[in-house]
Amino acid sequence: MPAGPEAARWIDLFPWIDDICQGQFTGPRAAEWATQLVRWQAERPTDGSGPARLERVAVLSDIAMELMPDWPLGRLVPGLPGTASLDHMGMTVRARNALFRARYKTAADLALVTARQLMDLTTVGRDTVASAVRALIGAAALAPPGTGVLPPAWEADALSDLRALFAWYARRGLLDRRLLADPVPEDSPPGIRAAWQRLMSLTAVPAVPVAVIASQADSRAADDEPDLAERAEQAIAALSPRRAQVATLSLFADGPPTHDETAAVLGLTRGRIGQLLVSTRSDLVADLDRDGLFTTVTGQVRKRIGIAVPRIELLESFPLLAREIPAAGQPFSRVLSRLGGGFEECGGWFTCPALEEARAATRAMAAERADAHGVIRLSDLGPLGRLPEWLADCGLVIHGGCVFTKTGSAGDWAAALLSACGTPLTDREIHATLRGLSLRSVQNALGQDPRVCRSDMNTYALAEWGMPAYDGIKALIRDELARNGGQLPLDDLVKRITGRCKASPRSVAIYARRPPFQARGGIVSLAPESQPSPAAPPT
């Protein structure tokens, strides 16, 4: 980050702006927001007027609420001092009172909290949370940059106490516990209670950016990952024999049979099988999510998936998903998915939510970001741009580093190909990329499509490029004669015409000697019968 506050740019204060501009997020307005941010990301909040700054803060707040509701607020405003009081940020009275009731008083208190979690507070809605987020972003935009370095006198002790709390809560499965907002439970070990008391006794804390606090949340999962898979194994193993059979035959099976088939195996009615399936799933989810851990883990998995991700990549990020759950006879990923995790595993992919919905979302995103001819570069598709196999699986056509979303006809293909190449192409070059069509068919399609114009003898361009249209050698000869007083030496004419198109000198000479032209004494002109009649003299 720049050394002085006067040098801080929007993108320095909010590094995630670059992720938006690079297309790392998807959503109905993601492309629109990216276009806006590109224009002013390198400016400084202090460059413009107050209203202009507030307008941009509002845009960033809308983006955060729409695209990053599950981000810890410390990641949204990484440079905001942890001691910044919520009482002086200009948020609405309703928002301030709601946060104070929940014992959030400083930026540090909100560092590990997400916007979605705030919306779960009593009497708090989306507008109230949006006001709080907008106030935090506005305060961060004008905050002096913090160094992120804690004072040496208590740095080691404070970090040690924080890690102790992280590890203790993680072992108990309290992944979303607010470390400094609530007292530790009474049954906590003496060392944990003492650590919390030391942290709460700190006063006159310097301007430590909330990112320093929020970053510790990432390390806790790596150091002490709650074993949700083990909990799932225990919960499934504890099912009654009949429910265990329903889980094995229907809930977690590779290809779940119909209720009729399961009913025949278990000797029950079809309706009873449906009831058991619903209640079994509900009870398992309630057990796994009794402290919010199921919701947290599945939310993290969905965030990593986005729309789609190769199976091997997701398992590298979440090795726990590959663990076998003996009671279910399936890997943990299947258990989470079938219990309503909001994602699906199919073949070599994990998708969110389900396979067909993910395919539809991919096609919709490509169509939304494509140009008028249905062309979008792979680099403009964000993370999906590096997954050509997935794009092809969605029915999209990939050609030369681009995705073509409009390929219904030869004209569609030609327009897309020209748009992707950005330069005129010959009919043979276009034909070479089309299978199953003759060159004549391609030529006919090009001649009839208003999006394409002929720019040379056998060369075509997009009409929107505004290139001079090629009407044939005769039209070119007539144009040159009109420009030069009605006649030109044959050699000069040949040079001029071949300089404007790919016609051979011999072809030009042949056309110049035939009607409606004549060549006498090496001079080409219109034949007498082709010259326009002189205008009648005025009477």
C-alpha cells in the first residue's frame, strides 16, 4: 500500500476491486460493476468531491452485499483500524443500535463477522446491514493506512491468546464464534478464560487494521479443522436399522431407486418411504448443524466451487470431502451433497447448485458477456475461462481462445469468426473452419448475410467495420476513370486497381478492353455507347 494516505487509491484500499475487474465474480450485475470500477479504481478517494466519493462508496457497498455476503467484513475493509468506533461512522441510527445491542462497537468486533450473519440478528434486515457495510467502506476510504504491525511490547502475547481461542473454539466446532464479542463459556478451561480476559483488558489499542484480526480466522481452519466427517459418521451409524436402510438405498446411493423399489425391499408403503427419507435427512442435518458447522462448511465448499470446478481441484482444497464414511458407504462429499449442501458431484466435476443449473448459469454468463456476434474471450469468463472442457460440456463452442455462443448458421459462424479474428478473412479461410458445408454454400451465405460485406474479390469483413465494399473489377475501373477525368493509361489503371484489390493485372487488362470500356492507344475510357448523354441546354 502506498506510504502516505494521500497516495492511497481505491484499489489499494480495497484489493478485491481487482478481482471484480478481472471477472472473478459472477452475478446479474457483475459485468456492469466491473466496467464501472475499471474507470476509477486507480483514482484516490480524496481526488473528487464529497458526493462523488459517497457515490463510489455506495457502489462498493452494493457489490459487497451482492457478491460477497459471506466474506468476513475484515476482508472487505482490510485497512480500517480495528479501534475505529462504529458510533462515528455515519451509519443509520437503526444500524448502529442493532450492532450495539449485539455488542459490536468497533471495527475489530466485526472483523470476523459476515454481512449474512448480521442479517440473522433480531430486527435486522438487508437495508440495515447495507447501511453498516456502506459506513465501514466509507470509513476505510478515508482511514490513514495502518502498518499491520502490532506493538512489540504485547504482540507475542496477544497473538498467542488469539491462537489459543481459535484452537479451543475450533476443537469444539464453534467455527463462527465471535472471539472478542462474547465471553468464553463458563466451562472453558482456566487458561482459555484467562486468555480472553487478557485480550479484553487491552486499552488504547493502536490502529491495527482489521485484516490482521481477520487473517487469523483463516489459520484456525488449517491448524485445527473441525472433523465434521467424523460427526457425520457417528450420526449415520446411530440411525435406527430401518432409517439406515433408507439412507443406504435412497439417500446416499449412486443411483437412488424409486420409492416403489425401496418400499418393496423394506416391505413398506411408498408413502412411508417418503416420510422416512424426509425425516432421516432432516434429523441428520439438525445433528450436523447444531452449532452451524454444516452450514459453514457447505458454504465454504460452494464458494470454492463457484459454478463448476474439477473434482481433483476441490478435493485438493478440501481433503476432508474425499474421506470415506463407512456408515453411508460413500465419500463425505456425497453425504454433504445429498443432505442439502447445495452442490452436486457428477463425473469429474463439482457443480453448484446442480449439474443442469450450473450448465445453464455458464451459458447465461457467456451470453451476457459476449459481444453482438456472440463472441467472448476465455480470459473474460473469470475462473471458468480456464476450464474449456467444462465450457464444451455446457454446449459452448471454443475456437482460438474464444467462446462462440451463436453458431446456428453459416452466417452466425462467419460473423463470430470475423469478430474473434478482428480482421477480414477469405471465403476459403472461413470455409476451412466449417465442417459439412461446401465452399459454394459458404459463399452464398456470406453474400446474403447483412452482417458481412465483401471487402475484396474473395475477402469478407464485418459490415460494422465500415470498410469500402468490393463491387467487382468493373465497378473499380469505372470509379478510377471517374476520378481521373474519364480516362487513364492502361498501365496506370492496372496498378491502381491491383493496389485496391487482389485482382491479377491480366484480369484488369481484360476487363478494361471489354464493354462498357475501350482501350485505344493504351488509353482506357468508357466506350461511346456507354457514356452518359450530355445534358440538354437550358431553354
